[in-house]
Amino acid sequence: MRILSVARGPKPVAALREIGLTPTIAIAEPNTWREVLSALASQVELKGKRVAIQEYGVSNHELTAGLEARGARVTIVPVYRWTLPSDRAPMLAALKAIAAREADVALFTSASQVVNLMQVAEAEGIGAEVRGGFAGRTVADHRHVVGVWIGHGELSLSRGCSVVIATVM
């Protein structure tokens, strides 16, 4: 049995090489699920193949659905899950600053951060104010995590907010 490995970005490629492995497929920038699906679909017949997806904190339903639509049998392997911090005071302070338009920049390095932030904002009853607080502000986005959530309709930054793609290593 031949096992193909797919690495989505330079860190997993480097991690595999450290243990003497080379990924079968290295995903091109910007390393999103779309590039994963495109690379797999162009290089591998997915029908009937078993595909294991190592999750990194948030499920990616689009990738799973895309693989299944191409006939793959998908197994999700959650390595860890992000949860809200027990002390939410710093997050609440940041939410209030965003809602009051006192924050000029927001930096997100994972989709989990966006999800958690908006869950807490909604629970605090200030979700609309937080979304509005992003208008005209800069959101630094590591690996397109905010863009992914904008696409989900979870966060709308269409009212004059600039989304800056920042590569933070």
C-alpha cells in the first residue's frame, strides 16, 4: 500500500524533512483548502481513496465536502482543539476596544481566534458593534484565516476595512 503525504505550507514541509520524509505533494501558496483540493484533484484519482485530514483546531467543512464530492472516503483526525481561555478579561477588553473603534489594528493568526472572538462578542451582546468596529480598520491576517471566515459569512469586513495578508512565522 502506498501512502501519499500532503504538506500545506513551509512549516509542515520542514517538519517532515526533519524526520527524513519528503511530502508527496507540497501545496502552493497561499496554502488554503482550495489549493489542497486543487492539487489533490489534479494529481490523484480520489474516487474510493481513503483520505485522513489532520485538523489544526477548526474543522474545514469545505475541504471535507470537496474531497467527498470527488469520491474520497474522509477521516477527520483532530490533533487538538482550541477553546476559550478561562480568563476572558483581556479578550473582553479587546472586544470593547474594537466595538468602540479604539483599536486601529487587529491581528489574527488562526481561524480559531476569529471564531472565539465572535462567539464571545455575541455572548456579550456586542457582536454587531464588534463587526462594525472593524470598518475602516486594518486586520492583519496570517494565512488567510480572516478571509476564510469572511467567506463563511461569520464576519463581514466589507464596510471599508482593509484586510492585510501578513506572513507571520
